[in-house]
Amino acid sequence: EQVERTLVLVKPDGVARGLVGEVLRRVEAKGYRLVALDLRTPTRDLLSRHYAEHEGKPFYEPLVAFMSSGPVVAAVVEGQRCVEGFRSLAGATEPTTAAPGTIRGDLGRDWGLAVQQNLVHGSDSPGSADRELALWFPSL
Ligand code: DAT
Ligand code: MG
């Protein structure tokens, strides 16, 4: 099996709503393996590197503020094509229109805020996964 790894985050809204177990259940039910798991409130410094591609966009500041507002669950997930696979489980960025059956589509909605509180993050390519895993889990 050609295995890859991806970074999955349960964002502060997901932790606050008690959906950590539900998200991890879906990851495990899909057949992916948890390699590392950590509950922490990310610093702005980590988030500015994590979200460097979005710097300067109108939602960037609200995004960093939201993501540093409370604990997140960071997970290293492993499995064949799990980068693409978890993006598929997560669904589209906008929770209102994310497909039913996905995490965002089933569990999320819009809240009229400046940033999409869409429950989860998943790396968008194997290259992004390597970069993000080095930021969040430098010892792995
Ligand atoms: P994704 O998380 O689906 O990879 P992204 O990388 O384009 O989406 O954006 C990162 C996060 O920023 C996203 O999860 C929610 C927020 N965001 C993105 N686009 C937004 C927008 N147009 N308005 C408000 N928040 C947005
Ligand atoms: Mg993204």
C-alpha cells in the first residue's frame, strides 16, 4: 500500500460543539489511521505560517482570530490517498452548500460571520500536507 499522510484539524467551532468524536469517527470509519493527536490552542505565529497563502485576503484576519480563539484538535491521518480522501469527507468550504454526507454538509451551516466556521481543515495536496505537518508536528 502506498501510504500518505495529511493534517486534519477539528477547528474551534467543532471542539466547542462537541464534534471531535464525530469527526474522528468518520476518519476512522473510512479506514484511515490516526498517527498522532493533540488538543491545543494554536498561536497566531503558527497560524500565520499555516495560512500564509491567504495573507492579504479579506477573511485572513478573522480566520486567524477564529482559529486562535480556542482549542483545536490536530491529527496526523495516514492512508492511501488520504489527502484527497479527507477533503472528500470534509466537503466544500462553504458549509451551507457543502454536499450532504460530508462533515461540513451534515454538521455545518453559515452563521453570518466574517469567516466560514466550517468545522474542519484538511491539507489540500500532498505537498501542502508535508508543509503543514512540519509546522504542527515538527518532531514527527
Ligand atoms: P478550505 O478550508 O476548504 O481548504 P481555503 O483554504 O480556501 O478553504 O480557506 C481557508 C479557510 O478560510 C476556510 O476553511 C474558511 C475561510 N474562508 C475561505 N474562503 C472564505 C471566504 N470567502 N469568506 C470567509 N471565510 C473564508
Ligand atoms: Mg485550504
